[in-house]
Amino acid sequence: MHSLMTTGIPGLDHVLGGGIPNGYSWLLEGENGIGKTSLALQFVHAIRDRPDERAIYVSFIELPEELHLFANNFGWDLRALEAEGRLQLLATSPAIFLEELLMSDGHLRRHLEEFMPTRLVIDSVTDLRLYLKSRQAFRTLLEGLLNLFRRRRITTLLIQDVGPDNPPSGLIRRVADVNMLMQWQPVGDGSLMDRVLQTPKVRGRDHYNSYVLFEINRDGVVAVPPDYEAFPRVGMESVQNIPPSGLTTGFSSGIPGLDGLLGGSLTYNSTWLLSFDETSYYPDLLMPLLTQAIADGSSLFLLRSGRHNFRESATILDPYGFSFEQLAAEKRIILSEIFEHEIPPSLREVVVSARPEQSATEYVQDVIRQVREMIAVQPDRPHLSVLFTDALARRFGSAGLLNFVDRLIGAIDHPSVTHVFLANEQELNRQQVAFLGFMARGIVRFWKTGGYQYLQVTKTPRNSSSPPSILVRSAHYPYLKLLVRR
């Protein structure tokens, strides 16, 4: 069993199943400008926090001065590691590299034996392949090099440049222990591109083999698996631990960064459509909104989806530090029940149940009456209304859905009321979605692609919009991180 070496790239050890096994050969492929050199320099810079490790970076193109400038952009002080005798940057040619390394008395071979690096980068193995020209000669060289490094427990990162005029070598892929490809992937309509990496092979280990997003920020490369840090979730003891948003013009989404995409907030006295596909997990988006509204002192009207009974709903609420019973005791919630789930005794006064024979027109009048009573008791609070519109369509049909929404919005006339329509577009027809979009002053779409939850604001009361962004699950409230695409 190989011990594992950390790559030094946040999130990447998670992708690799815990790290890269010591002594493995790691093939990193990608076209020019995708981030291969950034990742490789970050890999060798990781020895800074590991005093027992040493690294060599061999470059056939960049001079050491150029690599220093590149690293300085990320705040990596390679000169300090060189001064400590733990890092060497070697600029050479393929011819000299091979001559000095493969000869038993070659200078580079002797140097390797004396320095004994734990990490080695060859940038790039493509230059060696083009220099040798012969496929058989390159195969013999590659197998000899990797065996030499493996015997000495040197973890080797081989960079391979790929592009339209430079097809990748299948030979390197076969002999390397780890294969990783960095590439661009279109988002939405293709007008934006995300950086992604894929790791089809880590010999002998379970790992991610689907696409994983990565970013290059001021600190370097960061890999972002869709469930990185997701579990176990660290639940809150109480919603009171959440600081108020301080907003005075509308509701906060509860997700850092999202309010900016919404134009500042979900404005009061407006309607919003949150549409999602059937693979999206809507509570991740809805719950931070509800939780922040509660922390800000708001009251709620919630027309439930009907997919969960009250016991199951309590399980969803628990990590967020509040319960329906708590809000009912404070007279801050009205719940709509249209699918005849059993109602706990503690909630009977705040649940408006639809009778089996009741029409949408009759039922909405019961709802309006109780919501008005709640608002009248505490008129100075903000009030958030959330409707699962596909539940209305299942219960009352298309005409009933349109009738319910139209009457509720017209009857609940209060300056600090905001209505939110949740819509599963796979369960609604085009007419229903078009009606909800017409009624909404703001529209947020979210959908899943490749395991990632994408989000896009397509309309706000200010007629603004945003590019697609990504919601990644995390361990701490609000259990989501927003990656904004510029």
C-alpha cells in the first residue's frame, strides 16, 4: 500500500481519493493557457510546509527567472525554498537532459542521487517526445525514466501539451499511474467557458473520474468537486445564531454573493420565480432564504410541496436551527396543506387544509383570510410568501393554479410582502410557466449539469441579469458556496 502525498492544491486530494501515492507518475495534459504550469508550480511549492521534502522543476522552455515571476503572481516564494536547499529550478534542453540523466556517470544522474527529491516536474514530456521522433525510442526512454524515478520513490509530474496541431500520446497515458486532463467546457448556450479537469485513471485507488471544476485565483489553482466539504453537515443550534442581513428594501437570499446577482435583494412588494429541473435539490436554495428571513424577524406563508409529510419536513429544517412549531408559537407562520397529510396538534392552528371537494377559488379565500390575520397581528414585520406551484397544479389543475396565484397576489396587499414561486419545470406545462414568468418581476433559474448545481438570474426588477454561476455544497451554513462566473 502506497502512502499518500498531498498535491498542495485545495480540493485536488479529494478528487484523487486522498492524495497522490508516493512514487507514482502523474500525467497532466491540457492545451496552452489552461493552467498546467500554475498547477505544477503549486505542486512543488507545497514542500514549503513539509520540511522533509525536496523538489526539482525541469523546464525545457521557461528560464528560472520566468518561473519565479510566474510564481510571484500567486505569492509563492520559490527563492526562499532554493535558499534552503530544498528546491531546484533547472532550465535545460531535451538533449542535455537525456544525456546527463540516463548515463550512469552523468552530472544530472549524480545530482539526482545526491539531492534525492521527493517531487519532480518535467515540463514538458511533449518536448522529449518531439526530440526523439521515433515512437520506439520514446517508449524505451519513458519506461526507463519512470522506473528510475519509481525505484527512488520520486513522485513525478509529467506535463503533456495537447491541441489541434499536437495530439496527445496514448503511450504516456498507458504507462503513467495517474492521468489527468485539464480543458475548457462550454456553459449554458456556450457563450461562457469553465475550466474543468478529469482524472480517468489513478492506478489502484477509488477517485473522481467525472468532470471536476477548477479555478485559478490569486492563491493558485483550486479544484471544486460538487460535494467537496459537503458532509457531514454542521447543524446550527438555533436560527438566532445567524446575524440579521441589515437589508431594508427586501429579503436576502441567505447565500453570500447571491444578493448581488439579484440586484441587492428579493425586493419587497415584488414577485419572484425560482424555476428548477427535476434533478435539482431545491431545499438547498430555498432554506437559506427562509432561514435568513426568520433571522430578520419576518413572518412566513408557505404552501408546501406535498412531497414530504410534517415529520420529514422537520428533518430538512433541523440543520437550519428552527422549526414550524417554534414559528407557530410566535404567530409568525401560516402553512398550506393541500394533500391531506396528518397535521401535528401543535400546528393545527396555523395550517390551512384544503377539503377534498374544495375548488382553488374557495381554498384561496381561506388562505387569504388567515394570512391577513397574521399580518394584522404584526403589521410591521416583513412577510415572505412561498408557493410550490407544481403542487397547486397537481391538486387544482392548470386553471386552479392560475386562479390561486392571481387572487393571492391581488389580495395580500402589503408594502413589505414578497411572493416567491417555486416551479419544477418538468411538472408544469409551457402555459403555466409562461404565466408565472409574466407575473414575476424577478426570475432565477437553476439546473444541474455534470453533478454541479448551476444558477442564473435572468430577470430582476431593475431588468438586470447574470451569467451562469455555480452552487457547491459545503459543510457549514448556508451549506452552499456560490462560484460567480465573470
